[in-house]
Amino acid sequence: MAALLNALLRYRGFVVGSVKREFQTRYRTSMLGALWLVLQPLALIVVYTVVFSEVMKSRLPGVQSTFGYSIYLCAGVLTWGLFAEIVSRAQSVFVDNANLLKKLSFPRIVLPVIVTCSALMNFAIIFGLFLVFLIVTGNFPGVVFVGLVPLLLTQVLFSIGLGITLGVLNVFFRDVGQFMGILLQFWFWFTPVVYPWHALPEQVKPLIRLNPMARLIEGYQTIFVNRLWPDWSLVWPVFVLGVLFCLLGMHLFRRHAAEMVDEL
């Protein structure tokens, strides 16, 4: 672990430069630039809000705010987007950067770190707009907003641990990447992002509880919709799972790092 931290410190300029270059390249030839980063999730939220909140007249129990469902939706969609971006990009990061790995000598572990930092920067921009919306509409949750920090740290730990594990496996078994793309679509709908918990049948709720992302997103929704502290007893098992995935991912990476370049 100490060697990993030293490598990241030595190559911090490479990490920062790569994140900055990736952000600039993504929107350099676009007329609207980084605005597209906001428009895509905004369009998704507007569609879901109109369909579920207006057409179907969905209501959240105990929530009287006019924007209750929109806030519920944003809390889930935006944080799910961070998870999906980290996992989907980390699981293919070594394959996508095969030429770079063959030509340059640098700690390969910085690649998942670059992916994570890039995803967090994108998330910060979108989530910042969400916070402005909460403040303007008088729906800022107050002191319980601090609970966002451990939730976000747990989510990033779980995401990058799972991403690195899948990333190493994907080098040797390319079906992993294809399978994960399909799994993420099902995973989204098995997570109470669009629909509320109370809409689920009682016999299904214990199964959904096994979903780590369902636990985390429920925590976000509790903070922003109910303005209460999350149930930490639901969060700490996800933290432990994230640590285990990180240990597994680093074990696979150290064991197969030398073989990865040959395989690519």
C-alpha cells in the first residue's frame, strides 16, 4: 500500500494532466462544450419527472414538497451515474489504454485513479447544479448534508474496488466487459432510483436490500428528501464490501500486472 501511495505521489502530475486533457478533449469540438455534461442527465430527470410525477401522479409518503419526487429522482440518478461511470470505465481502462501501456513505463494503477478523478469531476459539476436547485427552492437538507461525505466515500471505494477487479479480469476474459454492460442496465432497475421503496412488494424488499447500491442510494434519498441522517447500519456492510473488492482487485493486479501487457 505504501508503494502504491508513493507511485501516485510521484505521478500526480501525470494524473492531473490526464484528467484535464481528457475533459478538454471530450468537449473541444462541441459547440455547447461541457454543457452536454449537464444536458444528458437533466433530460433524463425531466422525462422521468414528467412521466412518474405528473402523468402517474406518484407521491412519496410523508413528503409534502412540490419538488419531492424530483429531488428523490436527482439524488438517485446523479449518484448512480457516478457509480456506473467509474465501474464501466474502470473495467475497460487497461484494454482501452493498451497502446499506452506498451509504449510508456509508468505505474499502471494510475489509470483507474485517472478514471475515478475524471468521474468525480463530472459528478461535482452536475451535483453542484443540483445543490443550487435545492438552495433556490428552499429544500437544502441542513446539517444532515454532512452525511453525504461518508456515503460518497463508501460509494467511491466500492466502485473503484469493483472496477479494478473487473478491469484485470477483462484483460484476460473479454466477455467480462460485455457482460458488465448488460448487468449495469438490470442493476439500475433493481435499485430504487426511479421508483420509491414503498412501491415494492414486501417479499421483494429483503432481496433488494442485498443490493449494495440500493443501500447507498437510500441513504442519499433519506438525506435530501426526508432531511434525516441515513441508517448507518445499512451503509457499513457496503463499506466492508468495498474494502474487500479493493483488496481483491489489488491482489489480482499485483499478481497479473506483468502478464497484462503481453495479453494486450
